Amino acid sequence: MADDIFETDEQETLEMDEVLEKVISYCAEEAKEKLAQVGSFEPFTVVVEGENMHIESHPGDDVDVIRARAREAVATASGFASHYCFCFDGFVDTDEGEMDAIVIEAAEREQEEAFAIVNLYRVDDAGDGTIEFDDQLAFVAMTESWFDRAAVEAGDAEEMARAQEEMEAAQQRAQAQAKAKELQARLQAEQE
């Protein structure tokens, strides 16, 4: 399910599921709140497992180290996670020049690539330092997904094996119940 808040410059709507949309919105709102309160925020990842969101901060000054830690957090969760977002304070080049932006890289488990989405903002440096955020999030590009494909496939195979086992157990229970009913019917027939 795609939503109008994620539109490209060509006004085409991005295809993503509702869970990813909600996690992206959560990241944007969390980052906006922190920027408005203290003027900055630590980069963080959000990994979704079932109904749970796992949030991990990645403090530091070295961008490469931060990205490596965040990537490792996502890769480690690849066997069980369905979605992830990596959110950080950055900038993007626009027609108006370089602009500050909340940057969110986000992917679904099945995707080979991740969405790079931004929320541009302006800081009133001449006044009181108030931050003005754009109303809309904007799609920038597709980028490499951080999900570990081998772990995703292993997790999928494990999930399929578990489902197969559950189906076989259900079939065995149904067969046992049918045999019990048959035996009960025979016993009743013999008693009559």
C-alpha cells in the first residue's frame, strides 16, 4: 500500500507496504522532535520483527563507523526482521543548493534495494535557531539494502520448514481424531 506522502519529482507514487510507511513516518517524527528540542539527534536504526520495533542508537563522530555499525545491526537481524530504517541527520543537493535533511534509508525484507527518503529542513541562523521542516517527505533514490540475503533466505527456509511441520502435525491430529471417531462408532455398533 503506497501513500501520497512518498512522491518523487515525477509525481509517481512509490510502492511500499503499510508497515514500512509507518516506520518511515515514525523515524521522521522522532528525528524532527529531537532536532526541534536539542538541535541534533544520534543516528539510529529501527528493525521490525513481527509486531515489535527494535530501536538502536549509533553514537559517534565518524560517519563511516556509524554506518558500519548500523549496517551490522541490520545484517544481524536479517534472519528474523521484516523491515528496517536507518535515520540520520545529513544533507542533500537540491536545485536551491545543499540543504539540511533528515535522511531515512528503508527497506522491506524482500527488496534488493532500499528507499532513500528525506525530510528537508531550514534553520533560522539569524534569529532564534528555529527549525522549519518541509511538510512532505521526499524520495531521493534507491540504494543498496542492508539485509543479508543469505540470512533472509535461511530465515525464509526456516519459516517454511516450521509451517510444514505445523501442517503435518495438524494432519496427524485430524487423522487421529478420525480414527478415534471410527473406533467409537464400532464400539457403539458392537454394544447394540
